[in-house]
Amino acid sequence: MTGRSLRWTVGLAAALLCLGTGGASLAEEDAAAEVDCAKPILPCTACHSAAVTKAYAKCLIKRWEAPAEARALKSPFPVTPKVLQFGKATYEIYCDGCHGPLGDGKGHVAIKWEVPVVAINAPIVQAQTDGDLFWKISNGRGAMPAWGALLPEETRWQLTHYVRTFKAAASQ
């Protein structure tokens, strides 16, 4: 068997195996059964595991409140065109897949796995303080990864400022 035909055969076998299990491995199904809404999903897990991502959908049932001290947080970085540009770039890398380019919860990952995602352009989200949004971006919950360990504080504030642009877009 040539290298090319071996790769094709292995690829076909892997596809058939996934189809036979509904696309989820036993490890994924076990992980999905152990979903804890208080613990955020690991970054990029949603992109690769439909079973785990769908299990996290139950976390949307309970309203997510940031702690009182988070409400009062203020950005040490002023909103400038450059801050919004960096915020947009960060959003496109880390958030767009689930929340979508319009912030409507219709990103390609959400559509692919058929899971509900919070529409960050919704009035209930936009009514939250910058501190609330920053805290949620930093700490995550359920299917929302905790970006605080991965992204520097300045980047998370840039992202917070960019999320605010969806409020203006939704009102037009």
C-alpha cells in the first residue's frame, strides 16, 4: 500500500468510526456526563467536542451573575480606535466562533454543534457593567472559557470595549 492510499484508508476508517459513535468518543461522552457549570470549559474544547459542548448548554438555564465587586471594576485603558481594533482582532480569534461576527450567538461552532450561545448583542448582556463583562471574560463559566489565564489584562479590557460595539450595532 502506498503512503497516499494508507492515509486515505486510515482517514476513511476514522470517519466511519466517528459515524458509528455519533461523532463522540467514550471519553467525550464521559466528560459530557461530568459537566460542572461552575467550572468553565477549557479553551478550544468547544471546537472539537460536540458532546461536551452540548452538555454545557444546560449552564445557560441559570442566570450568570458576576460578584458585586466585579460590577464596580473600571477599565484602566481608555476607549480609542486602536483599542477597539485590537479588541476586534481578539474577538475574531477567540469569540467569533461561538458568539458570531454580529455577536448574535450564531458563530460557526454554535451552528456546527447546534448549541445555544449567549447573544452578546442582546440588551440583557449590554446592560451589564464593563466590570461584569470583564469578570465574565476573565473567569468563564460552563461553555464560556476563562480567558484570564490565557489573555493579559489589557487584552481582556480591549475585548470588553469591543463587545460594547455590538450595543451600538444592535440599536441601528
